[in-house]
Amino acid sequence: MDGINNLSHKNKTYVIKADGTRAPFDYNKIRRTCIRAGVSRKVADGIANRISRQIHPGIRTSVIYKMVLKALDSEEGGHVIKHRYRLKESIMHMGPAGSQFEEYVARILENSGFQINSLRSEQDGRCVKHEIDISAYSKSTNKRYMIECKYHNLPGIFTGIKESLYTHARFLDLASLFDAEMLVTNTKVSTDVITYASCIGQEVLSWRYPPENSLEKLIEVHGLYPLTILPFSKNETLILHENGITMAKDLLSKDSEQISHRTGISSGRIRNMQDLARKIIA
């Protein structure tokens, strides 16, 4: 790497994360995430260098995030890439409640070889009744899955060991109905979760984990971007969701006039969003 990158690491400029903790500024993280969003390595290096020159001790990562978005927007094709970069934020915009996230996870699992049997169903356990977020069947392993979804709509939150323990306790009480358990979350999980889940055989799908098959990788590989990655208003997003449009790709399977008639959103606006969705998914 160049001198700027080396300098930032030597000096260990500390930034403030969303959870309030301090951490060294990570040049390579900016570079990697820009490349993942779709820019070339050369452009990613340029953006990371530009950001490195602007940071100062105590700057918040939320400010750095906005700086990166602005830098991406200034690049050729950056308007589209900027939206891909906002994937994690887009998921957090699904709403204060987790119901939309549960439906979104079900769609992702369907694209990964699962048959969804039910959403938010009540099941009688050996001791008590439980509401199960997702009940699914894996066609590849021939197993019945109990899937617990943990949704967070604020940055800086980890999904911790309590959620993993809670999921496993439910699974044990429902052992006669399910063969496997899975914890799905839109945040990173703690190291305790990874250790405990590995020990008991609990599957985890989260942000950045498992490394080769994480939540964001499934989304990116299969083009399963949430509807909230598009710049619809909250009210428009709610109306579209009520009409069965929960992913950006759902807009492409219907005629703009048809969507407009059902939602009251102008056909011109729908066409513009369809064009953006195609570019994001491509």
C-alpha cells in the first residue's frame, strides 16, 4: 500500500464507532467495502486515500461513512454503486419491527434451497407454546428447521450470546418438531455466539458470518437487495410492501402501469426506480 495507508496505521488515528467505543482507523476496510460495492481497485485506493487525508482523531465512523458515500457518488457510475454500499443501512430501514425482516429472510432462504413452511406460527413445545419466526425445510439436507430472526434497526449493535442461548432453548423444547436450528440476524454476532453455536450445532447467518456464505454475500450473489435500497419514501415503501413488493427485483417482474394503478405511485417514478434497480442488481 502507499504511504498514506502506512502512515494511518503507524499513527493509529482512533475513530469513534457507532457503539461509542474507540478503534484505529481502518484504511483497508474502506478499500474492501468500496471494491465489494463495485468500483475498481484503483478507484477504491483513491477513495481510501482521500478519506485518510480528511480524518482526525475522534471522528465518528458515521461521518466517515457519509464521506465515502459522497466520494462514491462523484465517480463514474457512482450513483448506483453508492446504493450497493448502503446495503446494511438499507436493511436497518425496513422498519422498527422485525416482521419485514423475517419475510425478507424467508425470501433469501428460498433462494438458498429452503422450502418455507410458515412465518410467525405458534407451535406447542414439550413445556410451553412458542411463536416461531420461520419454519422451513432444507431440500439439500432433508431437515426441518426452526429459524429465529433477530433484527436491529440501529447501528453499533452486536447480536450476542443471549440470543443464541434463547434460540437453542426454544429448539430443545421443540425437538420433536424440528431437526435443526438457525439464528439469523442483520448485525454482526459476538465471538461467544460463534463459539457456542459451533459447539451445539446451531447454524448462524449474520453480517460477515459465516465468512464465505454470510447474509450480505447471499444478497449480493443472488441480487436479493431489499426494496429499501431504492430511494422510495417510507410511505411508498410501505404501500409497495403491502402489495407484495419486498425486494428491488420484485419491481422488475411487474409492469410499471400495473404497479402504479395498485399503489398510486406515478408510473414515471416506478420506471425510474425500475431502471435503478436493474443497475444495482446487474
